[in-house]
Amino acid sequence: TTLFRSFKSKADLDNHLLYAIHERFDYCSWQGVKCGQGRVVRYVLQGFGLRGQFPPDTLTHLDQLRVLSLKNNSLTGPIPDLSPLLNLKSLFLDHNSFSATFPPSLLSLHRLLILDLSHNNFTGPIPSDLTVLDRLNYLRLDSNRFNGSIPPLNQTALAIFNVSNNNLTGPVPVTPTLKKFTISSFLWNPGLCGDVI
């Protein structure tokens, strides 16, 4: 319970989450929390009006977490190290104001199927070793300020992909995976070129 309260103390400056200090200890019934066999497997706080930062060393203790969604809030700052969340399959951090570079710890989450970082203020390159997340079937990085080139993504399961509205440059790699996507996945990157688009 303390880790939810520590998360709330930094990420919920306007006190929208009803985690009272004297709340009963069954956190499995708390807002946004879903448990399986007594362990937290989903933490979903979509559109809760959260304002503040995503503090390190709080939610990362939920090592059975499968789904984490903080989408549609007003969270700022960098994403903390999420590498302990080894069972994570879906991560929705879109529609916030997160900044800094692509969170490197995500590259160790080998079970990720869904990654949505769209509509934030991320900068810097998209890491070339994003290819290590070989189970990804959904990747949205659109509407940020990523720059540099698009990595030669080769995830055969990738069905949803969008990097539009960034500052990406250079040719789009001609991989069987990237060739599947239409121009709408790449729009509003004035410096992009190549056969795929």
C-alpha cells in the first residue's frame, strides 16, 4: 500500500485518487487496481486528471504487473526505470507531457506486446535496438519530438505502427515489416524519404 501512496504523492498533486490515509489495506479494491491471486496485475488510471511526475521506485515493485496505463493525464518529466516490470505486456503512457529521451529501460521488457508513447514531449532518437522487443504488435511514437532515423524494425507481429508528427529524417528502412505500412504511419516528418513512403 505504501508504494501506491508514494506514487500518488508525486503523480496526483490535485488529489483525484481516493487513496485515503486510513483506507483499508485491501489495495486490490482501490481505484485502477486489478489483482490476480492477490498480486497486482493491472494498474489503469486513464483520464484521472493526474498532474505531477511518475516517481521512480514505486510501481516498479509490482513485478506481476501485465498492464500499466497512465494515458490521458497531465504527467510530466522523464519515465523512471521500469526494467523490474518483467511481466509487463501493455504500456500506455500516451497523451501526457512526459519528456526526456526514449526510456531505455523499456528495451529490457521482452514481453511487451503494446507500447504507446504517443502525444508527449519525448526528444532524441528512437533507439536502434528497439528491434529486441520482438513480440511487439502495437507501437505508437507519434506526436513527439523524436529525431534521427527510423530503426530497421523487423517485428513480424507488428500490426499497428505510427511515427508521424516527429522530427525524423532520412530514408525509411526497407524491411518486410515497415513495407506493410502506408504513408499515414510516417506523415509530418518533413525530413523522411525513401521507397517506403
